[in-house]
Amino acid sequence: MQVYSGTRTDSSRWTDFELRPGDVIVSTPPKCGTTWMMAVIAMLLHCSTELPQPLGKLSPWLDYFSAPLEDILAIYRSQEDRRLIKTHTPLDGLPLVNGTHAIAVLRNPLDAMRSMRRHVSNMVNPPNGDPFLADEDDVILRGIELPFAPTNVDDVSLELLVRHLRAATNPTVGKDRSVTIVHYSDMKRDLKKVVSHVASAIQAHAAPKFLENVVRAASISSMRSKADQFAPLANANHFSSSEKFFAAGEERGHSQLPQHLKARYEERLSELLSPTEANWLKGGGPLPVTDK
């Protein structure tokens, strides 16, 4: 397996974790709908829109090296039913176990960069010199140009999102588990359709009425109203406002970019992806690859 790390992440912690058939992994780059998708799947697996614990306690971030690994492993070992595991590690950095399910979520790279900028600004004590505290155009230019390295998976950049997409569509990655790829824009456009698709993919059999309840409970406004249950570190004085963690999720794409950034962004996309892949990464819709 490829080893990934970052300012908060160490994928080698997976070597001490025993996956079970039926486990569901949500693998995303930062600020690409991790918590949103986790909430949907948690409701589906628990057959309820009211979770037994806050999401972060129910499904702690396994890669997060500041949290004692043994504490996280103990939480997952104690769960007898199907488990939901959060990771920002691309799928080629995770163990292959037959019968597990992986959900990869991607987002328009420009919107992911903007979301990370808001995320850092909402921190009580943002890291000194964090590049996401810069002017928005500078943040975006940096994200367009930043080369990918296995040691920067906690950043948000175009090449990081491409790496996640490449890992999720790699046939080897899907050999011994099912992989479903979802785009954040499709969740925004038609959450009901995505919830139904994900429920089918992870074999969470649910009546249509319950799926409708999940759609309502997983709306951004509903999750914002229960930020203490859904936002990561909601009760740890990490954010100035846990409610602001659930922003509107606007999708501006190119609309307000200066012309020189538009040109460079398109140039980098064409260097990294095929035209159909680039169009999908920018806005979702029919995927140029199928579920495996």
C-alpha cells in the first residue's frame, strides 16, 4: 500500500486496524463533503436519523495522529454492527479486504480550496502562516500549481483531488471491495438520488419513506441546526462557530476567477486529466468510469 501523511494524517495507522466485511470507508480529500457523506451513511447503517452518539465519536478519524491510536481502535473494536470509518487517505493507501465498501467523494477543486480557506478562518487558533489565510486568488493559484506529494494529503490542491480520483478508479483498488464514486455537486443537485444510490451500493436496505427522512435530516440546514452532533471537534473549542462548519456549499467554479487564473486552471486540468474526467471533476454528472 502507498503510505500517505500530512500535517494531521498518518496512513500507516491503518496497519493496526482490522477491517471487517461490511465495513464502509469514506475516503475524500479535505473539504470535499466528508462529514456530509458520513452523516448520510451513518443514518443508513443505524436505520435512524438520530444517531446514538455524535458522528465524530461514532466514527473517529483513524488517520488523525494527534488522537491516541489505541483509543480509536478500541472504539471500532467495540462496535459489533457494520462500521463507518473516516479517512482522507486515497484508496490505494488502504488495505484491501473482501466485502468492504468504499465511498470516494470528490468536489470542484476551486470550491474545495475556497471551503478550506473558510474552514481555517473559522478556527479558534489557526496555524501561524497557514497558506489558506491568504487572499482568495493567491489561495487558488497556489492550489492550482502545488505539486502532489504523498506527504501533503491534508492540503487542498488540484493535484491532490486528481490523485484521489485516480486511486478510486484504479481497477486494483476495487478488486477486493466495492468502490462508489460520488461528486459533491450531485449531492447539491439531487441529494435524494445520491442517498438512494449510496444505500444500494452499501447494501443498506431501506424503505422509500426512510430514505426520504434521511434526505431531510442530511440537508445542510438540518445538519447545521445539529452542529454539535455532526461537526468534527464540535465540543472541543476548535472552531469559532460549529454552525459555520456547515456553510452553504456554494459552487462558483469559474464565475469569479480572474482571466489569468481561469486560463491556468484549464491548462492544468488538461495536463492532468482527459476532457471527460476534467468535466466530471468540475461539476459531477455521469462518471467516465463505472462502479466496480
